[in-house]
Amino acid sequence: MINTELQLHSDIFNTDILDQAATRDGFGKGLVEAADADKNVVALCADLAESTRAHWFKEKYPDRYIELGVAEQNLAAVASGLANYGKIPFMMSYAAFSPGRNWEQIRSTIALNDVPAKIVGAHAGVSVGPDGATHQALEDIATIRVIPNMTVVVPADSEEACKATLAIAKNNKPSYIRLARAKTPIFTTSDTPFEIGVPQVVYESETPKVGIIACGSLVYQSILAAEALKQEGIEVSVMNLSTIKPMNEKAVTEFAQKVDRIVSAEEHQIHGGMGSAVAEVLAQHAPTKMSFIGMHDRFGESGSPDELLQEFGFTKEGIIEHIKSQLS
């Protein structure tokens, strides 16, 4: 059943009723709120203000907005300098290009110096759609989480993205937030708690055989899958692991100890991503049978978001099929 303590939407299983918005929209809202609260919050963009929703910040705080153009390496270097002198810079581009193109600058100028610059990777995953494989960042969690000092957050819906943005604005650490282009159901509410490093069990069964650990848009799809499987007598629990680093090892271990097997679900390569991070924890603390829903060592392709999500199994139906195949 849904964890009512988390104040999730009362009509969570009715996708037609839920409002929909992209996580980039929640970020844009949160960025303006963070700037309202702290004059040191500044925004830097690589010629993608509207796509990343930085234009809302630009309209309200033009004197605190810096346009770098298509120069992602400069984006990171300038952000590190601003952070070193007391500012809280949010640097924005598509995730394929930041942290994709400027990984070394993020590593050496931001993380090595442990300054609180915030890397905003928009348009991540295959749900970017017709932009195709070049713009579908599917490796960013893997490449960014390996960098020391880095916080990595993947919000599950637009509301959580707003809260995550406000949280990383205050954490005084190098941070990465991963955002999507496509609209997805908003199943959390303004009252749903969010804290960096605190995962939430959003769907809990009394005697679960399977535990799904998901991030991003696949959290909601996992909830729908768990409810459908319940009708067939298969009990499943679902954890929203929005903070991938720092990993809450205790919470993940305790969740795994209640089930027979774990399934990770993410719109990312299965190698090095959120599922790999979970596997690293369980290998040390609670060895558990585990399988992975994600991209299996291939690039994406062009198509509508719905077509691609269906093709790669990133839907309720794909999750159900995967779990049934594992149990059989």
C-alpha cells in the first residue's frame, strides 16, 4: 500500500487525474525560490536558458544571470571561481554536455576544491525523444558519482525537483541534479518531505518478495507496477532513492533485508548507475539477488518519449514483465 505518512497524492493510481510537469519545470521554480531566499545564488547557462528553465531566473534576476554560450568547459571554470568567492552558482546545460563535455573541469576545478557549485544536467534519459542518441544522456550518473565530494540527486517528479533544488542550494557541497525534458505525473505534494540522503519507501507490502529501488520517472512507474502485481498476488515494495550520493547505506540495507530480491530501475545505463551503486552497498552489507532495469550497453535512438520508454521497458508494463521473468 502507499505510504500515507509521506503525504503522497490521494489519487496516485489515476494517471489521468494527476497533473503533469517535467522535472526541469520544478527545478526552474526552485531556482527562483532559492534566489529569493539567498542573494548569493547566481545562474550560469550554456545557451539553453529556456530548455533548462533558467529563463525564469533570468527574467527576475537579470543582474545575477551569466550567459556563457556554447562553452561548457568555461561554464564549469567560471562556476568554480564564483563558488570560491562566496557565490552559489547553478550551471545549466544538457546532461550530455554538462557533465558530458566538461567532466575534467568539474572534477579539477569544482570537486577537487570542494566548492559549492551546482551542476544541472537537463534532458537526461531517452525521454528526450526525437533529439536522439547524441542528446540522450545515459551515462551521467556513472561519470559524476565517481567524483569525490559530489552529491548526486535524481528527483522523481517536478515537486521533488523543486525541493531538491532548494536543498542543494543550502548544502555547501558540489552537487549534481539530473532533470528530464518530458512531462511526468506529479505524485508527491508540497507536504511530502524531502531531505538529501533520506530515501523513501513509497509503496510498502506486508510480506514483499521483491523490492524495487528506483529513481527519476521510474519511481512512479514502479508504484503502478507494484499495485498491479498486488492484484495478481505478487507483493512488491518500492523505494524512491532520489539521493544516489551520499548513499544511505543503512536504509538501503534494511530495505533489501525484507525481500527475496532487489530490482533497480533507472533511465540510465545499468553499468555504473544507480543500480550499480545499490549493488555496491548490498555486496558489503546484505548480499541479495538483484536484477537491473535500465539501458543494457547500448545508445538510445530517435522517437517520441512514449515510444522510447515503451521500447526500452521504462513503463509499468515493462517493470511488471521484468519482475515476472525474474520470479519464474
